[in-house]
Amino acid sequence: ARNRGSTELGGENFSGNDWDRTDRQRKVIKALIDEFKGASFTSLVSAVQKVGPMVQTNFKSNEITSLFTCAFKIMKYPMYQFNVPIGEESDQNKLWFYNTYYPNGQKYDVVEINDWEKTRSKVANFVFNKVTDKKSKLTY
């Protein structure tokens, strides 16, 4: 999921832009959550014991235990996604644009927000109002 674009894995070509990479990451996380929704407590404990040693975090053990104990309740909630910047790249009304800078002769491509007020409003609406678009089943 983290691959930005390559033919390394079995000759399969992955799209190489950041949008595709983050889309793959969201799909992996959703698939894991969906898989664990039907898992037993012992299956979850087993998975954590296998994966835990490979994870670095600043969470303390008691914080992880606390999260783990409410995992079954949390996984019952619907999962919503929201992307910033807002708007597809081809959308003329998108709230962002690409810009390129050359500090010290080094090229940097940057996504810049062109309407912070609308962006803040849409994020606040998503977080606090949960208005659902029934067609896409995404929340804005």
C-alpha cells in the first residue's frame, strides 16, 4: 500500500502518484477492519501478539490495552472517509492547486489550498454534522 509506483512486486504495475498510494492505504486499513469485525477475541489477541513486536509507537502499554478492550465496540461503528484537499484534480471548482517552488535550485511540488474558508467549512461539516451522500456512501 505504501508503494508510490513500481513494477517490483511480481511484475505488477502500481500507479505511481500520491493519490493512488493513499487510496491503497485506505483500502488496506478498511480490509483489516472488516476482517477483524468478525474475529473472536482470541484471534485479535493472537494477531496483536504477532504484529505488535513489529510496530513502533509512542502509546504506552496501558493505553494500547485500553484501546484493545473497546475494539469490539469501536469496530461496530461505520467508517467514514474524508480527503483534504477537497475536489478531484479534474474538477474546475476544486479548492486546491499545484504549485512548484525552486528553493536553492531544488524542485518542490506543493499542493496549496486556494479557499481555506470553504475547506474549513467542509471539514467542520464532516466532523460535526455527518451529512451523508447516499449515492457514494461517503460523508462530507
